[in-house]
Amino acid sequence: MSNRVLAALAVFSLLLISVPAPAQEELTNVSYDPTRELYEAYNQAFQKHWQELKKADVTIVQSHGGSAKQARSVIEGNEADVVTLALASDITAIEEAGLINKGWQSELPNNSSPYTSTIVFLVRKGNPKKILDWGDLAREGVGVITPNPKTSGGARWNYLAAWDWADKEYDHDETKIVAFVKQVFDNVLVLDSGARGSTNTFVQNGQGDVLLAWENEAYLSLAERPGEFEIVTPPTSILAEPPVTIVDAYVDKNGTRELATEYLKFLYSDEGQRIAGAHYYRPSNPEIIKEFADYFDLGLKLVTIDDPLFGGWEVAQKKHFGDGGVFDQIYEK
Amino acid sequence: MTTDAAETTAEGLVTPPAGVPGGSGESGGAAEEVKNILSEAERNFLSGRTGRGTETGSPTGAGRADSEAADAGARADGEDGGTGGTDGTTPRRGRRGHRQENPLIRGTLIAVSLVFAALMLVLPLLAVLSQAFGAGWDNFVRSVTDTFTVKALKLTLLTSLVAVTANTLFGLTAAWALTRYRFRGQGLLVTLIDLPFAVSPIIAGLIFILTYGRLGWAAPFLEAHDLKIVFATPGIIMATVFVTIPFVAREIIPVLAARGTDEEQAAVLMGAGFFRTFFQVTLPHIRWALVYSVILCSARAMGEFGAVSVVSGHLRGKTNTLPLHIEILFNEHHYREAFAVSAILVITSIVILTARSLVEWVSKKEEEPGVR
């Protein structure tokens, strides 16, 4: 290689390395899969808000993936200033790694969940397999698409909602409940690692008859592909609370505590709540959710994770999704 | 028929190295020596290259039989254009076999190869390109000039540049050490160079998390010095270096081994220092193999997905390389954009492969006068 080529390469590499953006405040938000569009819109609103508040620009770096996987990356050193994950136990895992202070869930209103969601069924146009309730998922010949509860938050809500239905159906008989849930998972055709992967499997690749989906993800699919799908809201489902919090160890290291706090607080503002509603997340503000009553079934019976049936995330996580837990047994058998 | 073909292959394997000692005294011995420590695959590799080595060697006093062998090698090499210069044995088999080959079998084999390539390679690539440009040129330009795409492209280029440089230096060093010296652990080094080919990319990523992650072995040191490796650019570069280690070394070793050391020894005897010997004697011989391997290495480095995905953290605009960015676009329902960005990579691959063919063609052109 001639010297001239080498010199050109050297100059080129220097150019690549030496064009960092001018010093600017930066915030990293590690989130779960279906919030991509929500935070894209929210970040723009927040940048404007921060500009008005502090006369300063802020860059927000987003990362998305299966909730448990994302929590893992934060534990391994992915320096998120805030985490906005699918369920509390993933954040608890980060807390146990010593990165988030105890008691984080009571720092913000509504269990630190600025928006909630629930689990619905996305079926193909005309609902050819007549899937109307949880019991239909266990029928023979029904192809179910859900992500893997081990890596995805949404999938754990799916699983627990099915469990809740079976608990009532089989009168708390746990053997029958397990048999039912196992049958549902026997019908699963593809087990992706995150909610968005499952949506693509169902919507793009045309696999399966029913997608167990976040309500927001189901509405997004309707909007993306109008006329191809229908949403079936089962008579009972689960109140999914995706919480948000600051990662104390990293904000202290990066000096971003004030910025991160404001970022999360703004989610509860009227503007933040409306952005959530517009992206099919149920706003936690009871007044603002009414503005979106045309697509949220507000009368839906929703069980919560703190119901005695589950006993909160700590208990439920260990019993159902821990190593050797119920899900492991179901999926191995 | 099959036994015939097998014998031809075996002959093809044996003949060219036998030609080397005829051409240039000690170099064959050195090649033999090195071959002992190289694997079976290496030997096939070597014989292909040695055939080429003979061509330049033959005028300096090779016997009749030798120059015939060299001619066969040259003819085979001449036909070799499309299939890639790394494997000299395949075309030779085709060339000799085809005199007795049943035309039906010949036709079937060619048809199957072409149809398979069309279904598996050409059609999907055309689909990507048509999707990418299907929404019009404006959409394409908008997609590829998007801030995040440009940042991903920059990171990909930086990563490839560093990975290729690192592996070129390592490849040359390792090839030199393996073919010029005898030392303990020589066989082990050859095996280690191959390791990244055998290991799944997810493991390539995880080993860096386990070593340099917050809970990894090196964490206390990294934290004390405020260094960040995984979920940052260094981790992405390291993962890419790891998966592309074999490319340069694997290409250079057989060429150096086939060349032997006599010319270098002569240079040293005439008073040339190490660097002068390397740049004026060794480098001109391996130059095309080196360019060739750098081209392949760049292609792989730019396209790496698995290992990089594990160490990236998927931070938009910071740790997303082009392949990761494509996945994100696809996941966000931005299909047109995803295909437009894919087209960048596809076009790059086509450019790279064209460059590769050009290198093969030029290197053959250069060697031809030696034969005539």
C-alpha cells in the first residue's frame, strides 16, 4: 500500500473520530420494545420543554428491546439515566444489582407508572378462528403468537392474564390452571424475545391466528395496516403497569439527576399524558384518559399484580418466571 | 467416474508442490516444514497457491515435467476468475474431468448451481434493491441522509477501519512468525486464528460482556480509570476485531509458506535490515493476497451483526452500527427506510466483490509474463 493511501486513511479516520457533537447535555433512556413511537414523540416534546425551562438543548438517546434483556444490559453496564421498562420486577433486578435506590416505586405517582396498558388479542380480519376469550387460546388448531416470558415484559403480562382467567374458570384449582396455561403455550408457534419481534412475526410474516399483545401495540398494528386485523378485548385482562425510574448510580456518575428527574416528571404533565394517550397507552390521569374513551374500553375488568392471586411482582416473578418456576416446568414438559 | 475425479484431485494436490523444489532449491523444503504444522484445509489452500508460485519459478530451470505441471496450473488459474482464487484445486478438477464427463451430468450440475444461486442470492438481493428504490429516489436519499443513519454509517466505517488495520497488522505478524520461525505453541496459534470462524457470534459478544462489563473481571480497573468498553464504541470495535481475526492471517500464511525464505535470506546476506527485507522482498510477493484479504475483512467487518448486537446496548445514534440500525428501522415499521439503508450495505458488498475480482484479475495479469 502506498504512503499516500495510508495518509489518506489516517486523515479519514481522524475525521471520523474527531467530530463529536458540541458539548451538550445528554440523557439515555433504556426502554422496552413497544415504546419506540411513544418516546420518539415524547422526546421531542421534552426537548422543547427543557429548552423553555433551562434554555438548554438536550440530546436523548433511546434504546429498545425485550424488557428483561434491557434490564440485563443496564446491570452489565449500559449506563441508562432512566429506565422505562415493562414491569416492576425488571427494575427491581436493577435495584438488586445496587444501581437503583430502594423504594423507587413510591417516588412517582401511581406506582411510578405514568401510563398503563392491558393485554388484548390481535386477530386476523373477520376473526376466522372465533377467538373471543382466553379459553379459546387453548383450543386445538389455534396458532398463538406471544414473546417469551423469560425475556419480555409483555409476555409476562400475557401469561398472568391467562392465569387469572383460568383461576376464575377452574375455581382456583392450580393443577387445572397450569394445564390450561400449558395448553396455551403448546399452541405457541413462535416465541420471540420481545414484543416487537412478535408483532412482526404476526403482522409482517403472517404467522399464527392470534397475537397476545399490549393494547398499545395492537392499536399501532391496526394503524400501520388498516383493514387487515381486528382487536378482540377479552372480558377480563390484567392491568399492566410499566414503571419508570431514575438509575441512581448512573445519574450520579453522569451528573444528570436534575435532568432525569424532570424527564420523568414531565411524563405526568397534561402534555405528557396526552402523548401517551395518542400512542394508545392509557394515561394514568383519570381526566385525560376520558379524552381517549373512543378506543379504550374503560369498563374492562382488570386484575392487578397486587391481587392476592399474584401477591405482587416479587412473589409472582419468583413463583412463575424464576429458574425452575411454573413457566419453566410448563415449557419443558 | 468418481474414482477418476478423486485421483485427479489427489494428483492436483500433489503435483504443484513437487514442482517447487525444481524451481527454487530450499523453498520447497521450507514449505514442507510449514505444511506439517498446518491443517488439512490449509494444505488444500497451500497447493492452490503453490501452483501459482511455480509459474514464475519455471523459467529459471524447471524440468519438462515441471513446466507442464506449471502450465496446467496456469490454465486452471486462468479459468478460475469467477470462483475465487483461494481454492486452486476445484477448477483444476473441472478442467481435467470434463473430457470424460457425461454432458447430462455436466448440464445438471451447472443448472442446479445457477438456479440455487438465483433463488438464494440474486432474487433476495434484487428484492432489497427494488424495495429500497421502489418509493423513489427522494425517499432513498431522505432515508440514507437521516441523522441516525449517518451516525450509524460513521460508526460502521470507523469500526471497520480499526478492525481491518488491527487484523492486517496481526495477520502479517502471525503469518510471518508461523512461516519463518519454529516455536512452541505454533499449532495452537494456527488453531486460535481459526477460532472466530468456529465460535458463534453471540459468544464472541458475551465474552466481552463477561470480561469488560460492569460485573466483569476487568471492571474494577476500568472503573478506576473511568474507561468504558462494552455498550460503547471500544466494545463494538473489539467484537468486530474478534470476528474478523482469521481473514488476513489465513490468506497470508499459505502464500508466505509457499514462497519459502530463500529470497529473504539472500536479502539479509546482502545486508538488508528486517524492515527493508520485508518491504522490498516479502511485501511485493504477498501484496495481492494482502489486498484481497483486506477487502474480504472489510466486507465482514461492515456487515457484522451478532457479536456487535450483544455488546452494543442499542443506543440510538451512539452504539448503533448500520446492520443494527437496519434492524431498528425494520422493528419500527419503517420498512422503506430499512431497505434503503440495507441497499447501502448491499451496494457496498457489490463494490467490494468487484474490487476482489479486479484484484484477482490484476494479480494474474502480473504473473502471466513469468509463464510465457
